[in-house]
Amino acid sequence: MDFLKIDLKDNVLVALQDLSEGRKINFENKTILIKEKIPAKHKFFIDDMHKGDELLMYGVLVGKLQNDVKCGQRMTVENTKHAADPYAYREVDYRWHSPNVDAFKDRTFKGYHRRDGQMGTANYWLFIPTVFCENRNLDVIKEALHDSLGYSVTDKYKLFAKTLLEEIKEGNTIDNLNVSVSNSANKSRYFKNVDGIKFLNHQGGCGGTRQDADTLSKLLVAYADHPNVAGITLLSLGCQHLQVQDFLNDLKIRNSNFDKPLYIFEQQKTQSEEYLIQEAIKKTFLGLIEINKIERAPAPLSKLTIGVKCGGSDGFSGISANPAVGYTADLIVALGGKVLLAEFPELCGAEQNMIDRSVDKETAEKFIRLMTDYDAQAHAVGSGFYMNPSPGNIKDGLITDAIKSTGAAKKGGTSPVVDVLDYTEPAKKPGLSLVCTPGNDVEATTGKAASGATLILFTTGLGTPTGNPVCPVIKVATNTTLATRMSDIIDIDTGGVITGEKSIEQMGSEILEYCIKAASGEKIPKAVLLNQDDFIPWKRGVSL
């Protein structure tokens, strides 16, 4: 099939392959003449239309025409502008048709059982700075620990640079030099049950507003309390806005039963920087010895908390990867697990669907409040959710934010919305929760992990290296071309949905199988192997 009509109400088609100018296609008992080249992933009109006419995709309003267009003409940013229907709470009897989970109902994964009842998919030691002044100390410690304990992934690049230097010293040219080096970072790790030592470098903690420091404290606390974290070393300067006591107070509020090893070092109270670093490393070694004693044990799939995210999206995102991940999300909810859907700027146009799926009025109204407040902040500085699509999104067929958003919302599946969480609020209810974060890839994954995601399914059509320090990120490609070209960062290929080789249900089930293996440590996502540990706190200013 060369083109697709996503919903019966739609008045545009999506090209699944490049369509050449002059080609004739048959659609719904009519012949459409393609007026210009339509690249794969882009949309084209199925009728002559006039300026001001509404454009529908996924069965909802996604834009309005800026000028008259002809049947067979391509949708562009010149002829189409963002538009979305208003939304409000209304009484709706939403009935969810849950998927059949017979194939998974008795399955388990091998997780890390925490004493407070949480369930991890990984076992990490975490370094946290309360202020950016400690970042350099963290970098020194990271290099020392990663190199000595077998967690480094940069050895092959160090060897590559060394080889180039030797060639230059010998007077050789390196322009066309082909150097193949193996990754010696695959050396044996001493602590077999410690999946990694992670570092939360950031630019906050002082110099900004007190609100920023308060938000950062809650974010860092959420990471300390994360199910995948077994122990923490915290470095503080001493004079910053975010005081250690503030962190400890927030930690007690979030989890009164917190009992993980937590080692705190304040630089302005130590005799020297060298002493601080040595003591932090020595104490951490003692902690690593203890958490290395923790082993994986079986857990039901109801203990999974999966975040769903998209980035570097393309015109296939809402057709292949996102719906497939959405089916995975429905399977997890049906099994009693938790699913987290974030990126509020990328729910623009899908708001009414989320409201109608909310389990009660209180949940719906919290969503409405967070969405309207966020959008108002954007407009106050001359922006808005409608400005969300990036040049890369537009180039690959996502012409308006509503098109991008309605496709993005598909990765949340179809289950009821059981809760709405503000930034850093923990997910406590089984089912689908909405998490208020920006659409920005790293800010969103950072916030999703803060709400308790222990795996993140990240769909992409253009490719992205985004990962997270404490939550393994699984990359899901929308198309086989991307999965082949960027195989070093892509874990799952949903291109078979586009070609018709696989159904959404088949692909969604395969994704869940991968999640079970990743949660058990049997599959290591590429982002984890590459130490793609991206972490950007949201300052609650306008970020789309």
C-alpha cells in the first residue's frame, strides 16, 4: 500500500512511499491525480478545498487552510496552519476494551526487590550534587570509578585518538586513515550485581530563583528514591540555595521509609578538595560492596512502570511506533502495571480525548488546569504549543503541532486516565497516568523517571541518542531505514507496520517481550550500553 487514510473522518491521506507528480491513484471510487511530488510521510489533500477549511487527521481538527488547494496537492507549512478544537470536562461514559493478556498473565521478570516494596529493573549507585559547583568533582570521581571498575565506554575513543597521535608523530597523513578499534570497556566488572554508577550533573542549586531550587530538590529526591537506585553519594558545596537539610526534608516527605545508604559530603567543611574526593570514593566503595549483594528475583509484570516518550518524530510516528507502543501500554495496564505519558505540549489537540478518558472529574480538571496554565505561560512570552514542531519534524511530514500531538498521544494507548501528576509527583496508581513535563526530549525523560518510570519506551523517526541515568531507555524506530542506518542506537524496528508485514498488535506484543527481557537484565538497551545518561531539570519556565 502506497498511502493511508488513518481515520474515516480524515480529509487528507498519508503517503507511505514517495508519490511522483502526475501519478494517478484510486481512492474511494475516485481517481486522484498527484499534482506535485509527495515524499513519504507527508500528507496530501483528497478534495479541492478553500481558505479557512478545516483539516482532519486521526478524526480530529489538526489545522486550517491558509489558501485554496487542489486535490492531490501536498500539505505544507505555507498552506496549512495549526488549529485544534477547544476542550472542556463533560460527562462521558468511557468504556475501555482491554486487550487479551492470556499470553502474558503468568509471566514474570527478574527485578530488584527494594525493602520498601518498590521494584527496580536495574541496580545503580547514584552521585548527586546539590549545586553545579560540584560538577567538576563529580567528573573527576566518574572518570576514576568508571575506568577502575569497568563502566567506561570511552576507552575505544581514547585508543582511537592515541592511534591518530602516533601516526602524526610518524609523519603520516590521517585524512584517509581507517582505524578499527575494539571497545576495551567491555572488560569484566568487579561488582557483578551493580549495573552502573551514575552521575546527575546539572546547572542548578544556586543563582536562580528559590522556586527553582525547591523544584530541583524534589527532582533530586525523586531520583534518590527511584526503584533502580540502591545507594547515593551526595556532594554539597555548603553555601548554595539548595541546602542539604532541604534535600533531607523533601526525602522524608516523599518516602518516610527511605533506608538506602546515603553518604553526604560538604566541601566547605572538609580540609581539602583532594580529601573530599578520596573520602567520597572510599565511602562509595563500601556502599558498592553492600548493594552488590542484592540479586534479581522474579516479580509479576504488574510491578512494571513504563514511561512512553517520542522524540525526533516523523510522519510515520503516529502510524507505526506510537500505536505499537500504545498497544504495549494497554497490555501493561491490563496486567496491573503503570504507564506514564508525559509531554503536555504534545497533547495539544488530543486534550478532549484525555479528558473523556479520565476516571473522574477531579482527574480531568487537574489535567485541564495544568494544560491551560502551561499554555498561558508560553503565550505570555510570545510563544505557544503551536510552535512545538521542530524543523526536522516539519521536513518529515509533521506540519502542525496538532498533527504531531495527536500522533504522539497514540503511544499512551486507549486505557482510562487514572491520575494526573505534576512535575516530580510519584505515580502511585496502577494504570495510565499523565505527567506534566515539556516535550523536550531530555526534560521529558528526566521528569518521567522522577515519577517512577523504571523503563522508558522512546519512539523516534529521525533518530536520537537520548537516554537517562537511572531509567533504561529503549529506542523504537518508526521505519526500517532509520533502524538500519542508526542500528547503534535503535533497539526495536516497527517498520513492518508501514509495509504491512506486521500488525499493531503483533508489534506491541513484541515490544512487551523486549521490555520483559530488559527489565530482567537479559537485554541491555543501546542507550544503556553507550552510557547515554542525559539529565536536564525543568526550571518550570517556558520549555516546549
